[in-house]
Amino acid sequence: MNSLPANLFEWENHLSALREMLRGATQGRGRLALVSGAVASGKTTLLNTFAEQAIESGALLLEATGSRAERDLPFGIIRKIFDNGAMPSGVRSEVIALLDGNGLESTAAGRMHVMSQISSVLLRMVDDRTLVVLVDDVHCGDDQSLQFLLHLARRVRQAKVLIVLTESPRLRQEQFTFHAELLRQPNCVRMRLHMLTESGVAEALSGSLSATVAARLAPECHRVSGGNPMLLRALLEDWRTVGEHGEAQQRPAPGEAFAHAVLGCLHRGEPEVLEVARGVAVLGDARSPRLLGQLLDLSVSTVQQGVQDLHQCAILEHNAFRDEVARTAVLDATPANARDALHVRAARLLHADGASALDVARQLVSARQDGERWTVPVLREAAEFALVEEELEFALRCLEQARHACGAGPERTALKARLVSIAWRIGPAAAESHLPELLADAERGRLAPRDVAPITSYLVWSGRLDAAADAVAALARSAGTGDDPAMTAAVSASAQWLTMLSPPLRDRLPTVGTGVTAATGAPRDLAYLAYAHAAATMSAALTEGQADRAVIEAERVLQRHHLSDSTLQPLVIALLALVLAGRLDLALSWCERLLGECSARRVPTWQALLSAVRAEIALRQGDLQVAAHQARSAMSRISVQGWGVGIGLLLSTLIQAETGMGHYDEAMALLEQPLPDELFQTLPGLLYLRARGRCHLATGRYHAALGDFTAAGELMEAWRMDMPLLTPWRVDAAETWLALGDPKRARALAEEQLRLGPEDPRLRGALLVVLARTDELKRRVPRLKEAVEILEGGDDRIQLAIALGELGRAYRSLGDFNRGRVFVRKAWHVAKTCGADPLCRELMPRHADAGELAAAAAQPGQGAEQQRDVEALTEAEVRIAVLAAHGNTNREIASKLFVTVSTVEQHLTRIYRKLNVKRRRDLPAKLSDSSLTGTV
């Protein structure tokens, strides 16, 4: 498809009419055709096609093209007509002599005499051949040439001459007479070319594409190009660049070729059309010719004419560009200085005209220049409106430009603080670069009260604990006079927040009263109230005997403060307080509600933090798959670097979930994730220590696990907040000692925790299970029954499955196989619903033969001493001993139990010592004891 005419049926009709006129001219009936059409409507294509046919018919063809650059050159078109290789040299010389003579510079009568002579020269050549004169873009011709063409048209009625002229619908004032006089000639035919219709587009495309593909592409091609043949040709070229299979797979989309075609159309029109197009591109539409005229310093009538031209050539539709690519092409082609000046001028005009802050701000931001002082409130207001429309990047650009237009001081600091809060929505890493400047402003006392707590929380999140403490201390000194109760309350709330998240900072922070109390005389909508209330809520959750109050305070925070940039972290802390207080039902309800508020908004950081809390809730409910899914979802919304110290909470949940599901490789890979140095000075650090310890415990790295649990206990003791609601390190350490074969130490830790409290059902159930495993056989069942009863009323299904399994084993050890089987199977089903595959394998090992063990248990001759030896084995040791007794190698045992060969070897050494045997083949006799049926 090298060329595309306008409406094909219309174009063929015009071409046929021109051929008929040529036949009439050949018979001595001179004809005149005036073809009009918008820029790129196909006039030149029509003229070129007819010229080829005229040459083939034997006619003498003389042609020329008008040019705006030569509009002031007298007889410019006429000189082009006679400067033709087909013109006899003698005739050319005679005409040039006439054009160069003095007659043209004399009176009007003299010029008319010269034009008559030139016409006579032309008409003498038509005795033997038909003369065809073609002039393209005659509207760009000089006045003298137009007068000559009009003079010639009057004389060719009885001559073998055909004159074909093309013109734009847009005529200059001086061309009206020429146009009207031409149409008055009885031998003149006027032809109009219009843009392609949708069916015309389909027909044009079918010339190079299959009919099916052409019909499929036609609607979109017509919408984008408006039927403009030049634009349609470029659109098809862009579509083909998609690739070899583009026809079948891709919709036509404007690209580089289309952009160049748009600029080509504009440059072929009148100069003011390009200026109007630039104005429309800057303003976005052409609805106000008055405003466009003021912007471009053009009259309203000139603007209206330019807009009409743009509509006629299909670049505009409904006073706007058909496609954003066209608008962008016009803007990009405008020199940068001129473009920026237009944007600045547009901003001033729109502001004076009462336009919205958003419309004005779009111009200011596009100008890419430092704004003036009047722009600051406009940009600040526009940023807030942009947030409503979820245009986060534009809001950031508004605030950044406002900050540059504002001098140093509290107002600039407030703009920077707002910028950071919006950047935090996208991702904490996006706000990182702005924190140093805000920190410096905080130390100078420039932060407004409403910004103190949020900025402090961002600093803590990024790991700048010392910097946050220093900033709060500096603000406390500046607020020490008490003249500003709002600042005093804000500093107090920030100090509470810092102390809650990083207890080691307690001694470095000032005491200025509690945030809630100090704020009573201040406005109630300030952000620091949310931080003060949330910090108090978490402190209550971590204080002995205050769990009920923590639940009340957490719900108060969640009900009082709506989700926003300044309340996100306090609401998350309130949710975690509910989790730690054991109210997973309330935490889940509130978390789902807040996630629902985020679902239709572009707030990845909000969604990430709430998903992390949702994952922790699922983990504590024993729903490992949901926990892992939510944690992975949270990790995908924020880069790992952006998580700051919050990575402790996220990794803690994900590691425990993957470990519980038996995905040990995934869990170990997560342990290799780099961590902020400051993590272990914060509460999330404690959660991470526990998760890492649980992973080590599950994979047989008992001493590493014990080190993590002990480290958590030492930190909590040093912070004077030894609360098992946060990290039950004694329970975890007791389980580890049991795995290491030291039930005495395990029992001591469990009993110590029971004495310390608090009476949390989940914790008490886990403690009773640990104590039962250290008890004599006859005392296990009562403890385990109590543990099951407690856990059945709670949310932790994994801990319930463990307790049920232990109870089943205890019954089996007592010889009550039916009841034992019931509880073990119930435990297996609970573990299965949780996705805890390792626990399922532990409850009902696939590699142990229940029949063999039951038969062994029935053999006589087992003494009490031998039974006590067997009972001294830990669960892990029993599993390894049974597999070894069945002939499995150490490597096979390690593979089946998902532990290392070294771990198997260490266990076997202890097993031999406890059972008083020296080699593997002695194990079967020792293990034929009813107590081992509990492993099935």
C-alpha cells in the first residue's frame, strides 16, 4: 500500500471524471477542474495518478506545485510550468523573455497584454496535441500566477486544453476573487475530496491485507487516523513493526511513524495551524478559542480557523487530539524553551480564569521550571486532589515543585513531610532519600506538631533509631517552655512510639508527659494522637495482666482513626496488639476491613503492611498456606530494601509458615536474607529470632535454635518486658532441650514460665504439652487432656494438633490403643487442614509398619527396666531408632526425616547410651515395647 487515496468510491469517480474531461479537451472542448480537500486528503495522489494517464494518452503535460515560501515571487508558478522538459525550447525562450520584459512592471493594462501574449504562445501548441496543465496546491501560488491562470481559463473553452488545480478549503482573503471567478466559468467542474469513511479504510487496507484482517483492523484504524490517508498509512506501518505475527495478534497502535505523519500534516498546512496545534497540545483541548488566542497571541478568528483546519485533516476530533501520541508528538517537536514558556503562560491564564488547581498544576509541572511564590498553594492543593484520583507520581511532582518555589522555613519543611508521606505509599524506599533533609529540619525545630510522630516513625522504619531519638530530644528541648501544648503532646507521643518499638531507647528519650494526656488541650485531629494511642495499646498488651485493656484500647484506636498516610502504622500496631492479646477474631475482622479499603486504591505500602499482619494472624491460627501466601504478597508489594526493620515481622511469619509446611529449603533461603543492623534493637527483631530458632529446631540444628531462643530471652530481660505474648522463648527453649534429650532443663523452663504467667490459653496449652512430655507416663494423660481442652477453645490449630497427638501417644503407651488411635487420627486431620505436612508425617509415619510394631509390642518378656530405658528416648530419638531397627541407613533416615546425616549420627549415639546397646543390630530387641506404638 504505497499510497492511499481518500474515500475510494469518491476518488474513482473523480478520476473517471478527469479522464472524461481529458477526452472532451482532446475534441477541442477546453475544461477546467478545481479539486479541493483538506491537508493529506489525497489531492496530490489523485493529481499524480491522472498525470500518468494523461501522459499515456499522448497529451503534453505541464505541471507545477505552489509553495508558501515562493508566494511573494511574481509569476513563480508560471515559470515552473514553462520550465518543463516537454516544452519546446523555442516556446520556453519566448515565454521567459516575456516574463523578464518590462511590460510586467508597467500598468495593469501592460501586465494583461503580456499575459495575453503568454496565453497565445501556449494555445499555439495545441494544434497537434492536447495540453494538460496541472497545478497542485494552487492556494499557495503568487497573485500574478493566479491572475494568469484565471486569464488562461477564460480562453481555453474552445481549445484542446485541460487545466486541473488543487486547493485547500482554507483560502486567503485575496484568493476569494480568484476562487469565485474560476467557479463562474461554464467549463469549470468543482470536485471535493473527503477523509476515508470506516468502510473506505477497510477497502484501503484490503489492498495489502486479507479481507478478514482488514475488516478487523478498520474500526480502530479509522478511530485513530480519522480517515486521513497519510495517518492511516503511518498507522499501518507502526502496526507492522510489531513483528512477523502482528496481523493475527496485535491491535493497531500509533507509534513513531504515526507521530511523524502528524507533524507532516501540520507542516503542510498554514503556519498558524501548527501554532494552534501546539496551543491545543498545551491546554489539552480547543474548547476555548479565547483562551487559545491569549496563549498564542492570536486573534480568536485565526484560532477558530486553525481549529477548523485541524478538524478537517482529522488530527482533532471534538476539539481534542484523537490520540495521545499525536499530542505528545506536537509537544516534543516544539522547542523546549518555547514549550516551557507556553506551559507557564497557560498556568497563569488558567489561574486567572478560575480553573481548578489540578489544571493549573499540570501546566506548572509540565513547564519543568522553578515556580513563583504564587504557585505554592496551588501545587499543594493540586497534590491533594491528585491523591484522590490515585495520581501518586503527579502529586509528588507537585509537592517537589512547590518545595523548590518555597523558601527555607517551616512551610517548606511541611511540604517535604507531606511529600515523604505520599512517597511512602508507593514504597518506603521511595521516601528514603528525603529523610536526611527532614531529620535536619527536625533538629532545627522546624517540624509542625502534626508531622513529628509520622516522621519519627519513618526514621525508625528505615533503621535510623539513634537519629530518631536525637530528633525527638531536640524537639523536646525546643518545646520545653510549654508554650505550644500541641508540640509538647506530639513530642510525647513520638517518645512513646520510639520506646514501644525500640525499648533500648527508653533511657535516651525525654519525659514530657504522656501523649494522650498532653494532647487534651490540642486539636483532636492531629496525627500524633493515633501514635500515642497505638503506643499505649501495645504497651498494655506487653504488660502483665493488661491484655484485656489492650483489646479495649486497640479497638478504640481502630474505631477513632481512619486509614490514611499518617495513621497507617498506628493502625497496624493496634492490629498487632489484638494479635498479641489473643483476639485473633477481632484482629482478622479489622484487618480484612482495612484491606478492603485499600483494594481499589493504589497504596502498595498500605496493602503490604496489612497483608503482613494478615499473614501473622493466619500463622497464629495455624493456617500455614494462607500465612505464606499473604506474606509473599506483602513481600511482592515492597522491595526487600524498602521493608527496613519491618522485615523482621514479615520474615518471621514467612519462615515459620514455610517451616511448618516442611518447605525447609525455602525457609533456610529466607534466613540468608540480609537484615538491618538495627533490627535486633526493635520488637520485630524478637519475632525474627523466634522464627529463626523454630526453623533451626525443625531441621535438627538444636544448639543454634537454643541460642536464638536464649538471645530473645536475654533481650526481653534487658528491656524489662519479659512477656511470652510477644515471644514465648522459655517454651521454645524447653522443646529444644527435650530434643537434645534433657527433660530436666525443659521441665524447669516450663515450670518457670507457668509461675511467671500470664494465663494466656494458647501459652498454657503449649506449656502443659511440654510438661507432659517430661512427666511419668501415668501423669501425662491428665495434663494433655487439660491442654487439649484449653486449646480446643482457642484459635491455634497446630498447637491443638500437637496436643491431640501427644494425648493419643499417651493412651497407646498405656495400652488403650483404640482411644489412642482416635486421638492420633484426629490430630492428623487437624494438622492436614493446617498444611503442616511434617507434623502429619510425625503423627502417622509412612515408613513405619504399624502391624510389625504392634506385634513386637505383644511379645512377652519385656521387663520394667527395659521399658524405662525406652521411655527415656525423646520423640525424635524414637523415630530414628525405629527406622534404624528396620534396617534403614543413616542417609536414608536423614532423607525420610528431613534432617542431616550428622544429626542422625548424634541421635544414634545418645540412643545407644540410653538403651545400653553397642550396635545397630541390637535395637530391634530393645524396641519391641508397647511404648513405641505411640510413634505410629
